[in-house]
Amino acid sequence: MTNSPIKVAVFPGSFDPITTGHAELVRRAVPLFDKIVVAVGVNTQKKYLFPLEQRLEWLKAVFADEPKVEVSSFEGLTAHFCNKIDARYLLRGLRNASDFDYEKTISQLNDIVGDGLETVFLISQPAYSHISSTIVREIIKGGGDASPFLPKGVEVRK
């Protein structure tokens, strides 16, 4: 019996904030991999609604019951982060055709830059396909109740 390398996937995003759609996608992917690293990409040019520390805390709380899920953050290219931690898979969710067009291009570039990094796409369940962090941020900024779109463990006080 040979030792095969463990299957590590990275689910990258800004998670500003994490939504029920993100959480559901990771939970559906858990049986497919030995480890999933939910990784907050930090772009110094981007303005976030919530600080990195808060987003990492939320991710840890949401996935506290999932031993195969780890939480991390990184700067720079996602593909370089994947190579650094020996992840051979990227996990991405698709809500609609626009997501597919965008993610397909990124996936093809990551395959080259990431030296064969494979992207695994999961199609969003219908109950989550309308949810995005952008929309949730707008609800929060407008003083609305975003709780229906946030997983357990995420409380927003703005």
C-alpha cells in the first residue's frame, strides 16, 4: 500500500462577511477532501467593511465543528498560497452563468500560475444562489437585518 498525498483544497475569498452560501458550500465539500483551508485573501488596495481579525474569528466560529476545515489568511496570489501549503485544489462556488464565465478564466490562469492547480466547482444550491457578500454588505450598511444571510456564529454589530 502506497502513501498517497492528502487532498488539500483552498476556498479563498474576502469573506466580508462570510454568508450562509459560503458555509453551505464548504460543508458540502468536506467529504471530497482530506482538508479544506478557508483562506481570507488580503488585498491592500481594497477597502473592507470588517477588519481581517473579525473575519477570521467568524470563520473559526462557523467551522469550529468541522475538524477537516482550517482557517488562514494570505497576501499575494492565491495560486502561490496554494503551492506554499501544498494544496492541489481550489474550491469555488458558482451561483450563475456570470460566476461561471469569471471563474473559468481565473481557473485557467491558476492552472498555469499554480503549476497544475485544479479548480473544483460546486454549483450553489437554489436556496443560496441569490446571496453574495456584496449584497449582504449593502444590507448591513443600510441598517437592515442581514442575519438571514449569515451563518450561526456570525453576529454583525454596525
